[in-house]
Amino acid sequence: MNLNTPMKMHSLTDYISEFFGTYLRDEIGASINTILSYRDAFLQLIDFLETKEKKKIGVLTIDVIKRETIVEFLEWIEKERKCSFSTRNSRLAAIRSFYNFLGYKPLDNMAESLRIKSIRAKKGQ
């Protein structure tokens, strides 16, 4: 392997597919309820990203997601989707789990992954 050759950037859907298809079910043994909750979170995140980036999810790469993107997404589900803070925190838990999974992948944007994982849950009112 040539170290000067940039790594192939996988599409976001490649990572999401592996997260749901292998990691959640086989590696960590997540319950069906957890998987369904995470699925809902990612359906909303995909809807948000497609609207924000004006591209279909199949062409988006992992590097389009920044900490600011996730913060905007969390605000969007609260304000536009009228979700409660507990739903917001549930969506954030799904995203954190995804970035824990990505921690085992050779990514160029690992620093951004750590920034995303540092987003705090919201406290109840």
C-alpha cells in the first residue's frame, strides 16, 4: 500500500449499512428496540442531510458531517419536527453510537468524530 495514495472515501451509506447490518446486531448485540430507534434517528438525519446538502444520500461521504451539522440537526428535530428533548437525546445517542463504530474505521476525519461525540445531551426543563 502506498502511503501517499489517499484512502478511498466510502459513501455515508456504506458506513450506515455496516453499522446496522453488522455492528449493532452482531458485534454489540443491540436489542430490536434499540435498532428500530436508531433507524428512526438515521432516517431523520438522512432527510436533514439531503435537504441541507441538496444531494441524495448515496453520493454523500462521511466528511460532510461536522459537529456543527449534528448540532443543526438536533435543533431541527426540536424546532421543525417538534420533538421533545428526550427524543433529541435519543437521536444523539444513536449518532454517538455510530461514531463509536466509526472509531474502528480508518478515517481521515477522526478529529471531527471526536468533536461530534462531545455533543452533550440536553437536560430536562
